[in-house]
Amino acid sequence: MKEGIVYIVGAGPGDPKLITVYGLECIQKADVIAYDRLVNPTLLDFAKKDAELVYCGKLPGKHHLIQDEINALLVEKAQEGKVVTRLKGGDPFVFGRGAEEAEILKNHGITYEIVPGITAGIAAAAYAGIPVTHRDFATSFALVTGHGREEKGQDFLNWPALATGIDTVAFYMSVGNIAYIARKLIENGRQATTPVAVIEWGTTAQQRTITGQLDEIAAIIEREGYHNPSMIVVGEVVNVREKIQWFEEQGLTFS
């Protein structure tokens, strides 16, 4: 039996054209593709006709396959000698559990490769006309999860450092926790008037963006009905959007 291999691939933030060349090759040669909820489904059109497609999507509190089952699937298919592509939204090492899956594969002696992808914290902001760094406004940038592992509670972040030590902070999947996040940033020294952008379904035809001050953004999100998947970008770079926003003005012509 031939030796199997697993490619842990970042599919990018939503726009299917933003997948890497190597990531696309991994889709095209896979015998099995295990894909997540936020992967653009049009990428699956590049799979072989006989490829096995396994949906591994996760919603808060509702997992089609739990992580242990995904791990077991990757091991099982690779041990059968198959080429397996584990397709994840964004980048597999940015809040994607790619390292956990790689460790399981390593422990079972299975060959694997990590294929980076473009993460939403950068791409969604760019499509909204927001540079995460700018020589006039931001020389530091942080990617932050909007919710930690439940057993750690909410105070899992170094709030003083995030509030005053980082120019631009991008929060992932944090719409439901934004009131708490805004309060903690302000309590730890961030100006209440700091500009904030919320980018829903970034880089897709469903993208929409709102902006506001840190002390009012939670109310704006509730009023406008924004939901995950959304990126929340905090920092003076948000004001650059007024000058260079482009994607939403072009008609959002693809899915």
C-alpha cells in the first residue's frame, strides 16, 4: 500500500481567488477533502470527480464533526494510503487548530505538510480599505481571538498590553463579545474615541462594513444586525478607509 499524506491547507478568507497556487494544487490532487464551514464551496469544484468530500463545519455550540472525530478521520484516511487535504478557512495556524491536527498526525507517523493561507485579519481589512499597518498610524499589529477556551473564562488576554502597546488589533469571531472587549480596552487605557471597523463576510459578495468609536461599537453592531463571521479592527488605521475603500464600491460581483 502506498503511503498516505495529509496537506493542512489554508483556503484563504472567502474570495476563492485568494487561495495560494499550492493550496489549489492540494485540492486538485486530493483523494479526500475534509473542509470547514468558512471555506468557499466553489473551491471544491477543483476537486477530482471521485474525491471524497467530508464536511467538518463548526458553528458555536453545534459541530458537524467534533475535533477528535476530525483528527481520527485524517489519521484513518492517510493510513489507507490516500492523499488527504484538510481545507481550512484563512490560515490553518491562525485560530485554525492546524497545529493540533499536525501533532496528531506526527504522533501516528503520518507524513503531512502545512500550506499557509491568507488570514481574514489582514484580508478582510484590506478589502474594506483598511491597512493594518501604516507608517503614519500603526507600526504594530495583533491578531486576537474574541473568545478563549471556556475553562479559561473571559480574562485570558493581556488587556493592558493590547490596550496601550499595540496600534492595530484585529479580533476574530468576536461580535457576541464586543461589549466586553470594548469595555476592557477602555478600562486598560485605550481611548473611548478609538475608531473601530466591523467587517462581516469579508472578501465575499456578502461583505459589509460599519465603523464607529470604541465606546459605541457594541450598540452599532446590535442596531445594524451584524453577526459572525466578522472581523473587528481597532485602531487609527480604520480612518484610512474613508480615502481608499474600494471593494464594496465595485459591486461585489462574485460569491
